[in-house]
Amino acid sequence: MPKYLDELNEPQKEAVLHKDGPIMIIAGAGSGKTKVLTTRITHLMSAHNIDAFNILALTFTNKAAAEMKERIERILGNSEARNLYVGTFHSVFARILRAEAGKIGYPNNFTIYDTDDAKSVVKTVVNEMSLDDKQYKPNTVYNRISAAKNALIGSAEYANDGILQQEDARANRPMLAQIYEAYARRCFKNGAMDFDDLLYKFYLLLKNHPEALSKYQRKFKYILIDEYQDTNPAQYEIIKLLGAMHENVCVVGDDAQSIYSFRGATIENILQFQKDYDDVKVVKLEQNYRSTQNILKVANEIISNNKGQIEKTLFTTNEEGEKIKLIRTMTDNDEGKMVADTIKENKLRNHFFNKDFAILYRTNAQSRSFEEALRRLGIAYRIYGGMSFYQRKEVKDFIAYLRLIVNTKDEEALKRIINYPARGIGKTSIDKAVLYANENNLTLWEVISNAALYGFRSGTLESIDGFVTSIKMFQSELNKKNAYDLAVIVGKSTGIVKELFNDKTTEGLARYENVQELLNSIKEFTETPLNEEDGEVGDKGLGAYLQQIVLLTDADNEDKENQDVVKLMTIHAAKGLEFPVIFVGGLEETLFPNAMSINTREELEEERRLFYVAITRAKQKLFLSFSNARYRFGQLQQNEPSRFIDEMPEQYLDRSYAGVAAKNNASTGWAAGSAYERMHRGFGRSAEPPVHSTTHTENKKSILSSIAARPQVKEHTPSENFVASDTSKLQQGQKVEHQKFGYGLVSKIDGSAHNPVATIVFDNNGEKKIMLNYAKLRIVE
DNA sequence: GATTATATGGTTTTT
DNA sequence: CCATATAATC
């Protein structure tokens, strides 16, 4: 009996030892499902001599895939694991599609469009069809198309489906089917696939090309799928096709953690699995090794409010643990402070490290208040999600050059850079070129590379020719130079790097650094040795690099794995992770559950599962916070506490929790909160007496203002020698006198050069934004 | 045609 | 509040 089996409990062992035939593992939160998956693969390889080349494991994130490979490698003690096909659905399918692209009429170097690219194509198509983009919002249209693809509905079928047509007609978007068709055609013409195409086209490849199907059926003798509850119909059908020959399909999932229905995922796949395969072995992992009893009991209570669960009860032999602590504050800023203070306190008192904490929230926008509070206390943190590195403008612009070099049909890339850096090819010229291209059924590149034929003005023509020549020059280097060297040439000869370098503003500096970072990543890619089997299409080229990076997420980018930082992320992003201490923020009606998701029972239940996922991330301590009011759309909005709070039995809750912050009355009320604000604006040391609580700002209305009158201006009598100073060189930190508001400290200067706006914190009248062109200010010091 | 000021409108979650 | 789209101005 191999040693690695000793570490497993009975059901886990059962799951690992089951060799052939379909198996479904229902794995509760923290029940060791990754361990089972890795051990199972290890066991297949070492005990049954299954070749790594014949095993396919699909995960939800690249990070999970890398982790899995690493663990297997560690148990096996050799490098065989690198021959496994492990990756996300999207990355594995992209890799195969790259090899088989010719069969479906695509170039091997097809571009993968991210969501932004795809929406931009939608917009282009809608405009070209002379439709109103208010009526056909790119977002809506794209989502609709995406949903169709995830359900394996092509544009023709979409157009012929009576129900879908009715739906669209009722929603005032009768032309959606036509847009879908035009969109698909345009993507094809651009040699591009969007994220959904990676599934949909792969499905079509398998379905319409029997020789390809049988090739991969023979190859993948064993298939394992992680996070099965989050697969969509397209993924389901693909697995069904791939696994049809051997039926050695192992799926692992937890219906209670299904949180991606907006992406087309359906729990139906779990139920359907047992119908589609004969003699499915079902194993349930119900022992939780992660959390305290209290946390688990609350989690079980919460999820029991959902109907139609797969029967299972999580239990643990861990200690009882502390009660779940509720933090209630007045505003979102206070919430941030309380959480940050609590982290600080716990670090001191319980010797936690920064990396032991995670702050989770429903929406990305919530990160701001936590971020500010952590920064004030000097606690290192990192935000995951939001805009990924590769979505930043400067990075995307640079990548657009590389994309165009690899695939000149990529119209999105071409339009992005044809006039970046500015070279005098404006909107009018581009529109003209696009028109010619559409009229003559040419690609945009074909038009501009023969620009002389299309009657551009001579100056414009010269610019276009210059651009085309330089791209062609880059292309000629494509096979001589590696990706990194080529990228350096691009950066240099286009002047992009220089331009960013010369921009000495803070943002400019950051942009420059980002481009440097991009070059680093290309260099790293170039220098990383080839995987043994990756030779399929010469996978070291620029094309392979580009296809890989669009599929990377922020979490994958984590180079310094064990940084001692507090992690901030959405609950979705936290799936599969665990932390000693978890904070879940914004437990308020309209936010969590989100107002968008309370219209049907299904939606609400998914929100509840999301909450379940959030609290089951915690190992030892769990804090839940909510705020009476928070800024949304720049305005203060009052919210009720979340219904999920009421669903937790009182006996497990500690409502009286008060950390350091509350004790010194800094965060429990409006007045105290503003004192805190003032302290951290540098007023703490000033000689000013503690002033009445009026840190109201012009646009940030006091939560009291709805009850009491708006803050009164405390009259100020200008000093006798009041003469308005020249404020053109006014700087942060200077003290000024305002005729009406009195003395104050300049905390910030922004606005444009012609219309500078100073943010001034007045001693008696709080923070005001003052337009320097109009205000009369006397500079005191 | 480029740069800059103003309007608008949008927030759920992500490969 | 934020980012992007449009208008205005040089």
C-alpha cells in the first residue's frame, strides 16, 4: 500500500482507488478535494502505470492547475507530471485548437479576443449595420451571444429559434440574431476567437471532424474535472464527447458552491451526469478539515435555506472555535477602518501575519474603503481581480503591435495602434479605410497595405505607408528573432517606450513600469524551457505567448507566492482558497444579496451559495461587517443589514464585538469617524483645537444631512490684511485663508492646468473643493 | 487632426 | 465616484 494513501480518510480513499468507469465526487467545502484529485492522478500513474500523456485534468484557474502539477510532482518525485494535460478548459482547448485550427478554417496563430475586444467588435458591427448602440448596447448584446454559445447555439440556430426570437422582440432587440451572425463572421474574418469560441469551436471541431475526435478520445484515457458544479452545457458536451470512448471520467464538485450561473454554468450537469453515464460511482466527502465547528455550523445553517440540495452534512473534528463576529458601522469608510483596526489588533494580540487575513466582498468596487484604511495603518495588502495587468491601456497597446505582427487580420489590434503613437492617421482616414475594406470584402490590413489604390490624401498616405512598412519589417524578424528581442525592437522603433519614459507624471511612471513588466514577462516566456510535448506547433513563438496571456488572470500573476500581505478579493475569486481569518464586507441588502440577483428564487439561492462560499473560506476566525450607509454612484445610500445575517442562529454570533477602534470611539458614530478622518489628514499634530464635527465635504453629504439641516458655514471674519494671493503656485500643505470659510490646509491640488481645483480642509468648515480661478484665497504660509 | 473640457452613464460576479 | 464618449477649441 503506497504511503500517500495513508493520509486519506475512507471516502477519499474510495475515490482514489476507483480506477475505471465514471465517478462523481461530491466534495463539501474544505473536504480535501484537491488532495483527492492529485492523489488520484498520482495513483493512476504510479500504481496503474497510466502514462501522463493520457491524462487530462481540467481546472477552473491556471493557478489550481499549476498547484496540482506541482503536488503530483512532489509525491512522485520525478518530472513525469509535466507531461500531464492539466489546465483550465479555456487554455487546454486553446492549445488543441491551435494545433487543429486548419480544420475549421482558422489560422494557427488565431487571436483570442478578451471581453473588451469582443465588445468592441460588437460595437463595430452594430454601427456598421446602422443600428442604434443605445438600443443594442455592446454589453447586452455580447452577453446574449455569450449565453448562446455556452448553450451551443450557433447564429443560424439562434435565428431560427422561435422562443429566442420572441424574447428578443419583446426586449426590443429584434435584430440580435443578425448581429450575432455578423459578429461571428467578423471574428472569423479577423482570425479571432472570443473566450466562448474556445469552447464552442472546440465542440464543433470534435463534433464535425471524426478523425480529430477519435485522436483526442484515444489520447485522453482518463479525464478529471474540478469544480464540476461550475461547468456549462458546452463544457458538458465536450467532456461527453471526449470521454465517450473510455468513459473514465471523474468529476469533482459541490452543488452548494455553484456560483457561476451568470456564465452559463448549471448544476443540472451534476444531475445529468448520473443519467448520461452508466454505473456512476458516487462518493461524498463530508468531513471538513478546514474550519472550526462554529464556522461550519453557521455554514450548514445558511445553506439549509436553499431548496433542492444534494443530501450531505459537513462535519468536523476541529475545535469549537470562536463565535462569528459582527461588525456594524455607519459608513463604508468606517467599515474599512474597523476591519483594518481589527487586523492590526489581531496581529499584535494573536501574532497573526498579514498573509493570514483575507477581506472578501461581493463587488470589486468595495475594495476602495478597505484599501484606504489599510494604507493608513501601513498594513501591506494586495488586491486581486479588478483590472488585470494585461488589460491596462499601455500594456494592451503594446500587445496590439505583437498581435498584429502575428495576425494581420486582427482588425481590433490594427485599429488600436494605427495611430498610436500619434502619426497623423485620424478617425476620418480610418473610417474611410474600414469602408473600403467592407465594400471590397478585404481585411483592413489589406486595404492599408495597398493604401495608394484608395485615394488617401498624400500626407495621410505617407503616414499609412510608414506604418505598414514598419509592421512588415517587424514581421520579417518574426522567424529570426525570439519573442523578447522582437518586442524590444517594437518598443524602440515605434517610440512607445521612449514616449512613456519621458512622461514623468506618476501615472506616466507607472505606465512605463508596466511596459517594462510586460517585456519581463515576454523574456521569461522566451527563456522558460519547452515542455516535452509542447512542440506540436512550435509553441515557443510569439503566437503561443499571445494566446496564453489573454487567459491569465490576476491571481495567476502571483510571482511572489508567499508575500506577507493581506489579500483583498471578490468572493468569486476566493473560491478554492482558505485563510485563517476571513472578513466578509458589505453584508447589506442590495449589495449582498445584490439587488440584481433577488428577482427569482434561483438568483437568491445563488447569492446564498456565494455567502456560503465566503464563510467556508475561514479556518479560525470569521468577521462579518455591514454598514448603515455607503457611497454608491458617488452618493450615500442607506441599506438594511443583509437577510443572510438573520439566517444565522444567534447562538453562534458575537454582536458585541468591539475592537480597539470602537473602544476609543473612533468608528462607532459619525462624529468620531470624522475625528479619525481629521487625524489622518495630518491634523493630529496641529495646534488647532478639536473642532466640531464638520468634516462634511461638498459632494460627500453627511448621513446626518438627511435628518438634520445641512452643515452650516461657520462665519469667518476675514483678517484685516486680507488680500487675495496669487494662487497659481499654490501647493499641497500650504495654509490659506478664505474670506468665508476661514483658515484651512491645502490637502490636494488637482483639476486641469487651466482650471486647478484645490481640496482644502478648513479648520471650522471641513473639506471643500475650491476652484482657484475664482476663489479669493490668502496664502498664510 | 490633436488636445482638452464637458456630458454621460454605469456596478455583480470572470475564463 | 470613475472611465469613456462627445463636443469644443486651437
